[in-house]
Amino acid sequence: MIDLYFATSPNVFKVVIALEEMALAYRLVAVDLSQGQHLDKNRLGGGATGKVPVIVDHDPADGGSPVTVVESGAILQYLGEKAGRFVGGDVRARTDVMQWLFWQMGGIGPIGGQLWHFRMFAPRIASDTDHGYALNRYDHMFARLWETMDRRLAEREFLAGDYSIADMACFPWIIYLEPQTGMEAYPNIRRWREAIAGRDAVRAAYSKSLELDTGYERNEKGVSVFPWEGLLEHVITV
């Protein structure tokens, strides 16, 4: 059994997708960021970074004591190796998977996170500050990343050829946030997104995640939303 310490975040959804795709037994453990639970190592499965996701594998391959893994990219790599799936079948394929996984970790995720912050939170945190420069910077950077991804997907069905953990890593960010230009400018990403959204494991991942009570408010669609209350009292990094 694998425990996944969960809060509503694209970086956590990518791990739920992987667990479903790999048919690994798991349970979701809710972490209420608005209450600062992520800052308590004992409430986070021993994860020392103060961030979700964290997994604890109670049945590691070596048969030893439970293994705790932090950072979503490292978690996807760990799970792929454990299951022997979605990480590439040879050196070349594996290299392709890993380079696009790290591309997401170094680009789409952090840049998308900053863009989202300056769209959604910055005006509420510092309403008297002009955030125009930061917003334009991250919006343009995010659009350039989408352009790179769209060109890549013009050449192949998925990022590394076959469906892999690189696609699982990117998908939650692509459905979470779009550049100002919208989806119409990226036909290959649109085709890719629709293909992944239709997968049974992906549907199951989101269904189970959205059923979990994370202690947050829910919007008009019943979807748990990132907490605003408590944001200023706790350092929240997801």
C-alpha cells in the first residue's frame, strides 16, 4: 500500500494519475494547507520539504522499511520504476521520458505556478502594488513553453513517443491554466489533452481526488478549491 499525502494541486494530481495508470494500491491522506499541516513533518508522512505531494510506500521493492519520497518528479520516477511501466523500455526511450519529465518540473510547473499566483493571489495580497510587469513576464514565459510543447506534439502522439510519466506530469498543469492566447493557438496540445482526458485511469484519478474532503471550500461545481483563508498565516508551497 502507498499513502499519498494529498491537497488540491496539479503536482498532486499527477501522482494520483500515475497510481491509477500503474494499478498500484494507494490511499489518499488529506493535508489541510490552510491549517499549516504541511509544515508538520509528522503530519506529512515524514516528508521534510513542507510541500505536497509526499508518498510513503509501505511495500518497497527491497522488502525493507517504508520508503518516503518527496517532489512530484521523483515520485513519478519512483512509481514508474516500481511498476516497470511508463518510463521507457530502453536507454533511448528512457532518456526521452526523463528529459520531458524534467522539462515539466523546471518549466510548466514553476512558471505556471507563478503565473497563477500573479493572476489570482497577488492582487489580493498586495492590492496597492502594480503587478503588471510580473504578470506579463510569466504569461509570456508560459506561452513560450506551450509553443515548445505544441511543436513537440506535432511530431509524435505523446511527449516521449509512447504515453509516459512525462505526459502524466504535464497534463494537470495544462488543464489547470492556459496562456492568454487560449487553446486555439495550440492544436497539438488540444489533441493531446483530449486523448489523455479520455483515459479511464485519468478519469478515475480526478473522480477519487475530488471526492476527498480536504477541508477546503468547494466551488459551484462541487470542486475543492485552493484555500485562501490561512494563506497569510502559513507559508504555502505546492
